[in-house]
Amino acid sequence: MDLTEALPLGELAAAFAALPVFPLFDTAYFIISILYLKYEPGAVEMSRKSPFASWLCAMLHCFGSYILADLLLGEAPIGYFSHNSSVILATAVWYLMFFCPMNLFYKCVSFLPLKLVFVAMKEVVRVRKIAAGVHHAHHLYHHGWFVMMATGWVKGSGVALMSNFEQLLRGVWKPETNEILHMSFPTKASLYGTVLFTLQQTHWLPISEANLIFFFTMFMIVCKVFMTATHSHASPFAPLENLICPVLFGSVSSGHPGHHHDHHGASHEVSHPPPPPPAKSKEELNEGTRKRKAKKAE
Amino acid sequence: MDLTEALPLGELAAAFAALPVFPLFDTAYFIISILYLKYEPGAVEMSRKSPFASWLCAMLHCFGSYILADLLLGEAPIGYFSHNSSVILATAVWYLMFFCPMNLFYKCVSFLPLKLVFVAMKEVVRVRKIAAGVHHAHHLYHHGWFVMMATGWVKGSGVALMSNFEQLLRGVWKPETNEILHMSFPTKASLYGTVLFTLQQTHWLPISEANLIFFFTMFMIVCKVFMTATHSHASPFAPLENLICPVLFGSVSSGHPGHHHDHHGASHEVSHPPPPPPAKSKEELNEGTRKRKAKKAE
Amino acid sequence: MDLTEALPLGELAAAFAALPVFPLFDTAYFIISILYLKYEPGAVEMSRKSPFASWLCAMLHCFGSYILADLLLGEAPIGYFSHNSSVILATAVWYLMFFCPMNLFYKCVSFLPLKLVFVAMKEVVRVRKIAAGVHHAHHLYHHGWFVMMATGWVKGSGVALMSNFEQLLRGVWKPETNEILHMSFPTKASLYGTVLFTLQQTHWLPISEANLIFFFTMFMIVCKVFMTATHSHASPFAPLENLICPVLFGSVSSGHPGHHHDHHGASHEVSHPPPPPPAKSKEELNEGTRKRKAKKAE
């Protein structure tokens, strides 16, 4: 039993971890996910021309985490779609987002204060998914540390990790980048989070699961709400990474072209274009595009 | 018990649904599938240079439905290949199609009256697969409506749904389109069919499975035989879609750039080229190409 | 009981087949696999900018065979990652290969005599994997000949069969070629090997598994050591293929544009560029690149 359990904080954390995510938090997750799908160039047109493809993209955005985790663990990728109520709810959100008369639904959920509430609620679901993924993998592979971390990671990152193929479904193909090569904040946070949850599950981190869920969720909410509100791209991990990465890997990671050793005889050719600035999440990129267009329209 | 069962039609339908598909109908399925593979640009050359890759493509065309359904349901994608006799039969059809002396086999199966018979027989197999897929998914997920529909759909559409990757195997890459974005007739018909079979399986459609198989097969045979014989691209679903889609989705679907609402602040950019005309199936496209080349040769 | 068992050779073969591959032979497998990853253009830079992506690529190179076999058989693709010691060992090799001070580790393992030892040891592991794959598939599908051959093949070929997607992870996309269309020696040898092991498993080849492992491993070691030492690209299968393929497939396979029949009405268009010379393995290609750069540097 750790210190936090002695305080009322432990009870708060336990109650928080037991909070049911369906239907409210799940709805917020769907809203934000499909909102960012709508920001994608061509998404609105696709919804008119190929509504089925648009719906399928929306389902990938909403349930990508379950699909990927099931793929990794050899279970049916379509298994989660047996939860009819979740699929119908996500479908309703998709329909309202793309086909609501006068675009009312979109305007409502884009209203910043309300949007920030949904963003916060989405992070609650994300962290829960990471914890559930690690827990499920632990159940199947008691000592499979890497399996636990991988499962938690894909549960947290969701559709971002299959972005190349989700784009392919929309007829877009950008092979020069992917979410693993240039990690956005949610993907990187999910990676660090899954390590923490795995350490907790294997009793290397002396904290209860409920407390870890609580604290990590608070961290994610603060970061994401701040980044969404200010359109900031600064990663909260940057200070720590800039300290550790040069030591471990010989340069600053995440896209900065640091000095690297001259490897005698090894290939120096670079097959891909100059490194991009710190990876913005699809959400951040699209927010910027959206704002510029809104200004142009004005 | 519905009306049709009282008539001899019910017995006919029952007998029809019980007809074994192996080996005759399966052979026809393989013949038509591999025939359309042969129409693909570069397929003949590939069979000479990389016969193994050509064979693998043929296997994808013949068994793609089973592979996709198994992938969806978390079963072994290679599982169907344990049916040695089916694989050997498909291999024999592939070999005769590509390597028969004087191209005799190809000339025989291309003889239009015989080809139309094979096309009809292929539709018998397609509808059976949809029904079997829905049935199998129902067995695993008793109330998984979306799972049933997805399984039936991939069983009916087959390799078309993985066309991007089947082309990749042949060294071709066309990311700007795919079978979900621009649905051809067989894929769309399979989608509507799987909805009907799911409604039937869950007792929402008051018709027996045998009757539904019978009537839907007749519908598919009439459409496909007519479209193959006349090289028509008109979709029989167009009248119904042109009625419903503008109401539900605000424009005509299937590639017509209809008027869409101005979404304040949303992105208007189009990331892909102007929409193509109503999607022709790979088969129809290749038939057109083949005919033009035949005329040129003459 | 076959003749070889009467000789001490039988005992040698049995002892050889029972030799544990972990940790020595597995380490050699990891070293050679990651060495060839390092040769890839941009790999060193990727290790600096995106160390996680670099590590993931290395894991695909080391464990690609297990991932593919599990994918085929509907088991958890991440299952092998529950072997923590193997993953940690592979991680250690990756770290030393890319981040060892003064590039010492790379220089050591590139020292030709030592490298040839590792190459030989890698072939021991490859053949064992083919045998294990066939054996495992036989256990699941007693009469699934094609399943056994497919499983053994992917176990032997490993990451090469998913090269397009491994490259995609590195931000590289080359759809015009793939390992099935233009097979390199290891992939082709694995294909022939899996046929032999399947015939042995189903008692069509009168030889014990231990003896087949022994002889096939010796064959692979001799070929790979010779090809690595001399940078030769000549395939030992070429004489046999040049005899059989023209008879079966009407021309010489593996990239030679032989005469093909004129198919009346069939498409003659070639959708991909002129055929490349006999496929060099990624290893051979990168060795050539590396040597030219080393000469330039001098």
C-alpha cells in the first residue's frame, strides 16, 4: 500500500478509475476523433462522393486502437464491432458531423470551451485504454513485457499508428513519413505511458493502478488542453529527451538533424528528404490549416 | 413459413441452395477470376518472368474471399489452403490459362456463350459465400450485426477489396483509388446482399435462407450476364441510389460531384484528382482494353 | 531407417539438429540481419533521428520470420516478443551496431573471416526455422501441404518477404519490386527448402528430419559463405531452372525476358519497367554499395 492510498486522493483515484467510459466519455472520444477526420483535406468531399468510405474512415478513427490491439494479439480485428451500441453511437456522431443541416453539430463541437471539455474527456478514454491494453496482454503473457508495452501503446495511439493505411483508404499516399518515424505528442505520450503501466503491472513501480491512471490522465489532460487551446507544438517531453538522447543515441531525437558519428565504410546516403520540424499531431496540423482557411474566408 | 415455401419454388430454392459448389461451380469461379487476372496489363509477361508471383496472384484471385474473412475473424488466413483439392484445381486452371499450347484454353473460355455460363456459375458461388460468411459470423457473434455484414461482404467481394495489395504483388501501385472509394458493381452488390442476408439471419427479413439465396443469385446472374454480354457499365442500383443518397448524404454518390454544403471553417481542399465516372469493375475495364487491342490487331 | 543413419553421419546429423540455437546462433543471426539493415541508405541517420523506429526495424529484421508465420497461422504476431531474453539480446546487438563508440562493434563484425562465420551460423538458424515452421504447420493441418510449405517458406525468408513494408517504416517506398516478383537467393532457397521439408514431413522423401536439416544447412552454408566472400550473384539454382522453366513456363524465369506466346486479344501492355538482372539479395546490393563508398573514401 503506497502513501497516496492513505489520503482521500486514493479514494478519488479509485473512483475515477472505476468511472464508466460508455457512453459519455466514449462519445467525446468519437467527437474529437471524427472532428479531426473532418479537418483532413478532401474528407468532406469524400463524405459526399463515397459516404461508405467516409464512414469506414470514421470507424477506423474511433476504433483503431481496438483493431490494432486485436491484430497484435491474434484476436479478431473486427471483434469490437460486435459492440453494436458503440458502433451505432460512432455512426451517429459521424453522420451529425458531416451531414447535420447548416453544419450545426460541427459548429457546436468546435466552440473552443466545449471542444476543450471533449479533448479532456478523450484523454480519459485514452489512458484507460492503455491501462486495459497492458492488463489484457498481461493476462495472456504473464511475463511478456514487450507484449504488454506494445499492446498498451497501440491502444493509446489508435488510428495514428495506421495513418498510412487510413490515408490510403481516402486515396492519399504519403510514404515519406509515418507516426513511428515522426511521433506526434499523443503517440509519444502513449509510448511513455505504456512503459509506466507495464512497470506498474509487473510491480516494478510502487503505485496502484488506480493512482497511476489518475495521475497520468491529469498529466495528459493538462498537456492536451493547453496544446489545443494555444495551438502550441512544444512537446513537454523535449527537456527530458534533450538530456537523455544525446547521451544514449548521440544526438537530439525527434527530427533534429544532430551531429552523428562518421561510420567508416557505412552508407552515408539519405534516402528521404530533410527532417521536418518536431512532429505536429494530425490534429495540430489540421487545426492550423483550418484557422488559416477561416481567416481567408473572413 | 413464408408464401414461397408453399409453392414448388420453395423446393426448387432449397434444392438450389443445397447444390454442391465443388468442383463445377468452383472451377467456373476460378476460370473467370483468373481470366480477368490475365487481362491485367503485364500479367502475361509476369507469368513468364515470375511464374511463382503469377501463381500467387491467381491464388489471391481465387481465394481472396476466404483470406479476408479469416483475417477479419482472427482465424488463420492460410487456413483455406489446407483444402488441397481446391488449391490444385485452381493451380490447374492458372496453368492452363497462361501456359496452354496455342493458348487454346483461353480461347475456349473466352468464347462468349461459354463465358456467360461461367459468369453465371461464378455468381452462384459468390452468393453462397456471402450467405456462408454471414452464417459463420453469426455463429461466432450471435448479435454482432456489423460483424456479420462485414464478413459476408468480404466473402462476396473477394480479392477486389485487397486490389491495392494484389497489384503491389504485381509491382503496380495505384493509391489514388481503391474498391471502397470507388465501388464496382460486384462489390456494391455484395454489400447490399450481405445486409439482406444479415437481416434474414437475425429474423428481421421474413424469408428463408434458401429462398434469399435463390432470388439474390438470380438477380446477380441476370445483372452480370447482361453487363458482360453488352459491356454495359450502368449500375442497376443507380435509380435507387439517386433517390436515396441526395436525401441522406446531400448529393448523388458514386463519383458524381454534387452540390455540398459550405462548411464554415472546414477545409475545402481536395487532395485527389477530379472524380472518375461510375466505377467500372476491373473486369469491365479489362474487357474494354482487350476489345480495343483485338480491334487494333485486326 | 535410411542409409545415412547406419553411418556415424547419422549421429552427427542428429547431434547437429539438436544443437541449441540460443544464444550463440541466434546472436549471429541478429548480427548479420542488423548489419545488413545498417547498410541500407539512411539507416544510420534514422538511428540518430528516430531511434525507436530504427529499433523497430531491427526487430523486424530479427524476428520477421516469427511475425509472418504467426500472421499466416492466425496466431499472435507479437507472440514471439514474449521471449524477453531474445528481444533484449537483439536490442543489445542493435545498440552496439549503431551506437558503439568509434563504431568498434561494426568494424569487428565486418572483419571478413569473422563475418563469414556469422553468415554460416545464420544459415544454421534459417534452416532450423524452416524445419520448425513445417513441423508446426503439420501439427495444425495434418494434410495441409500448401500450409506447411507456406509456413516453412516465411520462416526461412523472414523480413525479406515484407520488405516493402519494412522500407515503408523507414520512409522508403519502392512498389515496382518485391521479394516475390524478384526473388533473391535466400528467399528462393527457403522456397525450395520448404518443399523438401514438407515432402520429408509427409513421408514422400525417404530421409530423416535430422539428416535433411544437416545436408540442407551444409548446402546453404557453402553457398552463402561463397557468395558473401566473392560478392558473386550467380544463383546455384540457375542451371536447374534454365533446364526446367523453359519447358514448364515457356521461358527462363528470374528476370530474363524470354519469348512468350502471342495471346490473341490479351493485353500486351507492360505496366512495369524493363526487367532487372537476376535479383541480388538486399545483402548483396548493400555490400556492393558499401564497398564502392569505402573505395571512394580511400
